[in-house]
Amino acid sequence: MKSIDTYDFTGKRAIIRVDFNVPLDENFNVSDSTRIRAAIPTIKKVLAGGGSVILMSHLGRPKKNNDDKYSLHHIVPTVEELLGHKVEFTGDSWGEKAAEMAAALKPGEVMMLENLRFYAEEEGKPRGLAEDASDEEKVAAKKAVKASQKEFTKRLASYADVYINDAFGTAHRAHASTALIADYFPEDKMFGYVMMGELKAIDDVMENPQRPFMAILGGAKVSTKIVIIEKLMEKVDSLILAGGMTYTFAAARGENIGDSMNEKDMHPLALEIIEKAKAKGIELYFSPDALCGNRFAADADTLECDVKDIPKGWEGMDIGTKGKKLFTEVIKDQKTILWNGPVGVFEFDKFATGTRAIADAIVDATSRGAFSLIGGGDSVAAINKFGLADKVSYNSTGGGALLEYIEGKELPGVAAIRK
Ligand code: 3PG
Ligand code: MG
């Protein structure tokens, strides 16, 4: 495998798959630039080595071409500012203009392609099929897009001499730019620094954790976290389960959770997890109390009560005072901490104090030598909102990719470089 550290970029055009799928505010300004900041060292490395850079990314999930809402032109100014370098925007990824600009690119220059997902070929899934399309039509459409996906991939590859995959956040997708394109660069493909850093940080935590090792999992649903909970139970000494899934566990134990979120079909699995943790000797922590709201809104009325006695008309939206105290206490002495998912609806200030308490406790443990890895869009957004990002050991740029990697799945974006 080639390494970005030793590769000679002199006179080479490097096409870099970055994950600039960043949140935009109502004025289309980047509201969290974590992913862009993360990619800067890779870009700078190529430029410093005498090469030129073609950046490519997706943004959101557009369903058609040239949907301005999803145009990457919105983020060009932020990339230029953070890179301290001019970035030429092509306005397209497949058209003649992109090809011409790439051909004319000189060492030291940076250009950026338009949102790759403007074309169905990026994902290789047919678009615009009629709702009542027959099975044959579906198969034919799929075949057609797979064929044109080859053309699209070949075109992207033709722009460059070397391919760098630095899009960890999208590494769980087997798309044209994240996986298929690697085949066109058998001798000239490599990871960027984001990829290298992410894989190492997660491998370190999962394979060689300093003990005690605690995972903190928030998030709304048990159903989306079940595989990772099981996987983590093979590794950790203790586990905090919080966020919306708290109430499904409580309901499974027969407690009164009022109008809180409740995945009834998950009750048997929830009870099984509790039993498994016991059998394995893993400490499993839930918040004993909740801060409830009378509706899901920033200005909801609040009521603090035990999770087992939430009255009708109220739903748990954050952990309560006892939960904050318990979690702060148990996080304090950890040596390795993996945090994924806020413990409350932190987007609403009234319901952000639980997540803040978790963040503070992790920062405290980190300052006393723990390794803390924060992952998943929401937890990283929370830590940024609190201004604590530089006080934890590692902020992952991955959401789904991080979870799948921890679950032990092979990520197509990683495999394409390694194979
Ligand atoms: C993400 O933010 O999850 C990545 O950028 C991948 O995007 P996707 O979930 O739309 O594939
Ligand atoms: Mg995603």
C-alpha cells in the first residue's frame, strides 16, 4: 500500500475524496466545519509536495442534478478560508468544464468538483422510477445505471494521476468516488490523514484500550444501536445507555414512562441486553431520573421525575439531576471512553444540561489521562456547541461509518484502498 507520507506528488494531480457533507444554516453558511478542518492537512501535504488537488465530495442526499440547495459552491468560501488558498469551483463533476479545468490544473492549484450525488451514478442507484414500475423495469434501470456508473467513475479517474480517499465519514458507502474509482489507480491510491487517524484511533480503542473502558451510548432508538451495543459488550468494562432508548428499556422492565419514546417490539431484546451485561459482569448504567417536557419543543414546560414514574402527558427529553450526578461519578475514573450519541435533546437549551454534564465529565477524565473518542454527528456537534472539542482526545468525523467500523463490518472505502 502507498503512503501519503512518502509518495512523490511532484507534478501529480491528486483527486481527493473528502467528506464535506457538512451542516448548513438557513443562509447556507457552514454551521459546523469539523469535517473541512479535518481534511486540511491532507490537501496541504499534496500541495507542499509539488502536486495539485481536485477535491470531490457529496453534500446531503439530492435526488436530481443542479439542485442549488445542495450545491458545493456554498462551502467553497469556508474551504478557502480554512485552507488559506484559492479554490476554483468547477460547477460540475462529469461535464466538459470539469475535464478542461482538471487538464489545465498546475502544481499548487486546488479545484473542487460539484456535488457528486447530483448524478445517480455516484451511488449507482436508479432514480425517477415510476412508483408502479415492474420488476423487469427495476432490473433494467439498475443495469443501466450500473453501466453508466462505469463511465462516470472512469471520467472522475481521468482527471488525476493519484487517488486519495480521505472521506472516513462516507467510507461505509460503496460509491463511485469512495470505492469503485480506486481500481483505476492500482499503484497510486492511498488513504489521507483523516482516514489514517480515524482508523488508528478506533483500532486503538477497540483493540488496546487502557482500562477501565467505558462506552456511553445515547440516541433515540434501541433498534439502530443494537448491533453496536452487542459488539461493545465484548470489549468494555461498563456501559452507559442513555437518550431516547432509556425509556424503551424502562418500559421493558414494566415501568411507567408516560409519553416517552417506546419501541415496544424491542422489549425482549432490551431485557436480553440487561441479562447479558449481568452475565458478562459489565456494569450497565441508566439514568434513574429524567427531565421531561410536555411536548417536543424548545419552550416546552419541564418536569423532573424518576424514569419509572413519568406521568401521562410528559416525555423524557434529558437525564435528570440524579442521572447527571451518577454519570459524572462513574465517568470520572475511566481510562478509555467512547461516546456516541447525546443523552438528551441538546438542540433545545432546556434539555442540553445532561449532555453538557457528560461532556464535562469526559473532559475532566481526559485531563487526568483518559483517552476519549467522541463520534457520531450529534455528539461532535454537541461538543462543538459547548466549545470543548479541543479538550477531548479525538473527535471522529464519522457517524454511520464509525458505528459500522466498530460493529466490525468491512468499510468499502477502506477495502478499496487496501485490496
Ligand atoms: C454522513 O454524514 O453520514 C456521511 O457524509 C455519509 O452520508 P450519507 O449517510 O448520506 O451516505
Ligand atoms: Mg449518514
